[in-house]
Amino acid sequence: MKSITFLALLLALPLIGQAQFDSLRMRCVGRWNSENPTDNPGISRYSDVWGYAADGREYGIIGSRDSIHFIDVTEPYQLRRVNSFAGTGSTTWRDFKTYDHYAFAGSERSGEGLFVFDLQYLPDSVVQVTRTTQFWPRSHNIFVDTATARLYGIGSLGGTGTDLKILDISDPTSITELASLNLPYDYIHDAYVRNDTVYASHGDFNTTLNEFVIYDCTSGTDCDQIGLKTSYAQEGYNHSSWVTDDGSHVIWADESRNRSLKMASLTVDPTEDPDERIQIGTPHLFRSKLLEATTGDTTSIAHNPYIKGDSVYISYYHDGIVVFDISDPTDVTLAAYYDTYPENTSYNGFQGAWGCYPYLPSGRILGSDRSRGLFLLETKSCDSYPSNVWIGPADGEWNDSPSNWSQARFPEACDHVIIPAGKNVALLSGKQGYGSLLTVENGGQLLMQSSSQLTVRYRY
């Protein structure tokens, strides 16, 4: 049997192939699409995704053009729609958050306002509590600060003349408004909130102003600026952000082509002007480059970041769900990815993954693709392996035509693969580069330890 050392070197080479969904240390364990089996890549039908867990079961909440869908994702490969609720019309922007056993939904559909759903009857059903336009007719984004039971309405607040609204949701059946604010840098596109501190992305396509601003909203009735970043490398449309668990760093995405993600330190300096007492450091830049090997294109577009521990999960247009190791903020490295939109050959447009939710208790990840709907994903470190997997027909016979290649199956990440002695096997995988052919010689089997999904083709 050939040595593992030789094989490891072989598998480290870039590979090219025909895998339907290219991946690295990540696999799909379930999909849901309201129009299955039609994927219609390139047609925008889905928007954001969020998650919820209770009583040992897990759920995904995803928006489509006309509805809000609640999906039971507890059992891999057996995703089940529990309920769907129609909006007031078609929109490509829907956003969700949860508090206690309630879910909240906003959208940019004018006149749709804010939905509230009761999740306590899951897994049997979801109940709509209300849909109200009392606070705004539409919103681009909502965020719930669970520690303070406050919901923040953000972006496109439908002619209300305000940039940010704060709601008290301590009793989700009787919501009250705390504040309706005009802020110094006007429109907020998206925000992350923790303990009344708002990290706001003031993106603006129409001006050169794309500030990242931090506000203290402790009072609930007003917000004071405490941090500001107005200029930084590879500045684009400042879109969204997330803060590390310890509060020491922030990562934000600029929703512009050929812009890297930014990871910057957050330090408190009481000697500074009160408006900038939280100092935002010089960002470290990093990005996904899945097309680099095949087209040379590295001008990817990050959409939304989500931090969990030492990892950041990014929903990328074109490149799907991408995971980076941020344990060293000065040297961020690629950890895993699953490309939900493999048809792309360039980074033009805004197709691919919209949102991501990496906080399910099982460790599985929810991803939403604008064309394909909901993905349930797993990351695999390859520290342990499943049982041996036979590649080839069930009866063990291989293709008897020397010139005829035949596709076998798609081994999952970290599979053990057994190949009969004397057979030539090509290992192929997505947007990764070149093909390699290996011959298994004496010994009867070869153990392959793969960190990415492979398409295996074989011949005599």
C-alpha cells in the first residue's frame, strides 16, 4: 500500500473536477427549497436566515420573496417545513431574530411592518401573534439585544424620518417604543448590538461616506457616539459587522466587489474625546478567493459575518458559506467552505449566499442561498473518520471499458476510501485547480484521508 505521506502530498495539490458543490472541510447534510427540485441559479428568491432551538430540536427561519418559512432541521437529510406565513407582497429583503420563544420578522416591503411569531408550540406549529405597522412600515434589518430585551429597527424605516428605532420587547405580546432617533451619520444599513452598545454600519452607495460607528444606547431613549472609523484600507459600502465573544475585536464586511473583510481591535481609552473613547484599530484584511485557481479572479464580495469562538462564518456572494480561523487576529486563515453557487465564473452581481447562522446547539450551520434556499451544513476537522467507504459499484466490479470513465459517488469530507489494487483513480474536486491520476499498486487497498469533498472517477 502506498504511504500516507505520499498521498497527503498528492491531495495537497490543487485539484479540478465536476463536484456539484465544491467544499473544504464542510458538507451539506440537508437542503430545503420551497420550489424543489428546481434550483434556478441566478434568480433571487430567498433572503436571510436565522435559527432557533428548544426541547432538543433545532429550526431554521428563512425568507422567500412572498413568505416566512419555519423549517425543522433537527434530523439531517430530513428537513421538514412546519409553517409558512405569507407577507403582504413580494420582496427580496426579509430579516429575522428571536427572543425567548418568539421570532420577529422585518422586511423592506412597504406596509408590511413587523411580524411577531410564538414558537412555544413547536415542533407542531408556529403561531402568528401580530403584524404591526405601529413602529415602522418597513425596515432593512432588525437586531435583538437579548440581554436587555430590546429590538433595534434599522435601515429604510419607510419615511419615518429616523435612522434607528429602539423597542422594548420584554413582553413580546405588548411591545413599546423607547426611542426614535436621528443619528449624526444618517442612514444605518445594518447593526450588531450587545449590552446596549450598537456597532453601526452607515453604508451609503450615493456618497463617499461609509462610516463604522459605535454608539452607547444604555438609556434606551438616546444614543451617544463612543467610537468612529471614517477611513480605512479597501473601504467600500460598509454593510454589517459582528464582535468577538470577548469584545476585543470587531469584523465588518464592505458589500462591494474586490473588498476584503476587516478585523480590527477595540480598546477603551478614557483619555480620548468621549465620541471616540473606544478606539478602533487598523484593520487586518482577509478574503475568500475560490475563483483564483481557475480564473485568477480574487474580487469577491462578502455579505454578512457571524463570529463564534475562534471562527468567523461569512455568507459570501458567489463563494457560499466560508469559515475563517480568527484565533490570531493578525493572521486570519481559511478553515472551511461550502460553495452554494458553483455556477459562478466571476464575482459580478450579487448571487449566492445571503445569510448564515452558526449557533445551533448541534454545531451545524444554517446558510441561505438567494436561489437555492436553505442549506444545513457541518464542518469536519478530520480528527476522526467514519467507517471505510467502498468507491465503485455495489458489487465491487469496476468499469470494464478501458476508455470509458464512470462517475462513482461523492465521498464526504474525511471519508476513508478503499480502492482495489491495480486500478487507476482520478481525484477531482470543484474549483481547485488541476487533475491528478494515481495508480494503486500491490496491497489491495489504499487509505485516502481527504479534507474536502471529492468526485471520484475510475477506469482500468
